[in-house]
Amino acid sequence: MRRFAAIVISAFVFLTGSSGAEAKLDLLVDKSTQQMRVVVDGKVRHIWDVSTGRDRHSTPNGVYRPERLARMWHSRAYCQSPMPYSIFFHNGYAIHGSYAISQLGGPGSHGCVRLHPQHAATLFGLVEQEGPE
């Protein structure tokens, strides 16, 4: 049985149509279930399958804030692999879209948090509204 391990990424965003009020956005990644919960103002808005680090390429645990965003990034470490809708959160680790959709729901990355490209676009839009700190 895998032990519970998670990462949490928090940001404040301006939600479209919310009369300009600031909203709290939390991303909860549970590595034991390979799922991400997108929580806006304390309410779960999305639950998505993800793929976190495998073998010796563990996704870091902890609480982070977005550091930078890139609509399209190519990995310098892994053969220029495409990383659409990247949200970098810690020492080069990112949440980003993946075209290896069949691997979602199980470990499969070199430490990043991968999700479906459509979900990555939705998430990127939420975080982009405010930008990284």
C-alpha cells in the first residue's frame, strides 16, 4: 500500500464574472490516487487524473506557489519534450499537459505533474488570470 503523499499549490486569482473579487485557488495533488483537485474558495471545482513521478523521479511533496507560467515549453532535460500549459512550481518541476493520455492515473513522469491537455489549458487559464508571484 502506498503511503499518502501530496503537493499543494496555492494562488489567488481573479475569476471571470466574479465582480473583480479575489478568489483563492488551491491545487491538491494526491500521489497515492494520482488525482488533482482544483479547489476555488474552498469548493472542489475539478477532479482530474494526473501522472506524477515514477521510479527514482519522485514528484516533490510540499506546499508551493506558482513561480512562472509558459503556454508552451519544451523540456531542456528530456529531449525537447513538449510541455503545454506549464505552471512551474519548484526547481523546474511543473504541472503541464501531456499527450501521453493513456498514462494518466498512474505514475509516469520524471517528476512533473502531467494532466490531459484540455485540463491543463483550463488550469493555466485560472492561474494566468493573476500570474505567478
